[in-house]
Amino acid sequence: MSRIPKDKDGNVIIPPPIKPLPEVRIINGQPVAMITQTRSYELITPMFGGGAQPALADADMVVRPSGIRGQLRFWWRACKGGDFDGDLKAMKDAEDLLFGAASTEKKPRPSQVEIVVNITSAGEPIQPFILEHRKEGAPRVKSRDDVIPSYAAFPLQPQQEDVRRY
């Protein structure tokens, strides 16, 4: 069983990567020698955005950088967790070095991961449910399975109290 190297204060000593990362310097307010990866994604399933109001997507920030960073953090744990031989403190220390942690004046802990999202195509909003008006009785909710299967969109189904008010 391998031991995780630690310094005199008990902090994990992270071995250098195989290919050294460039040092990032700020010149005239701009980062220089920063590693940049540009990715393009196309959604093949509907995406349910969130925002300040429940069930309404935030039109200005449909995909939040903090959400992507959270996913990267999850996958880092999933992929790198085994490297620490069950030493959760060591894993947390290494994670905090990369993704940041709560900072103090004596120990700043900024994230080394910066995410910028540029939406190039906003897509088309869809309504997975409609209210069907009947000649007699209250309107009823009808799913639009031609747009999205109702089992996948059930959280977006209008509440009965909303249907009654309509």
C-alpha cells in the first residue's frame, strides 16, 4: 500500500504533472500563458434550465459556469479518489488545491479552474404540457408526447391548483 506524501504541516504534497503546466501571470489585467480549451456541445435531449423563479429558466444564464465546475469537481473525485488509498483528508486537500475552498486572510484558496460559457444558439423553448379546454368541466393537462415524453417532463407538469385557476 502506497503512502501519500505530506509536508511537515500534514498537507498533501501533490506530485508535479507529467507535463508541467504554464505559470499564469496577469499583465494589464489579462491572464497570460493560460491553458484554454474550447468545447462545443449540442444537446440531444431537452435541457431543463433553472433560475431564480421555480420552473423558469434563466434566459441570461441557462448554463452556469459554477454548475459546470461542480460537475468537473464530481468527476475529479470519481476518477482520482482511488489515488489516495482511502485518505479522505488527503483527497480533500488535493481537491481544494485545484478547485478552491473557503479562504482566509492567511490562507487564500482560489480555484485554479475558470469556466466561461458562451451560448452560441439559444435553442427553442418547448411546452411539454398544454391545458386542454373542454366544453364541460375544468380544463385538463394534456402531455405533448410529440415534443417530449411525459415521463421525462413530469416535474414540469402544472399543479392542479394552477389548472383550476386557469
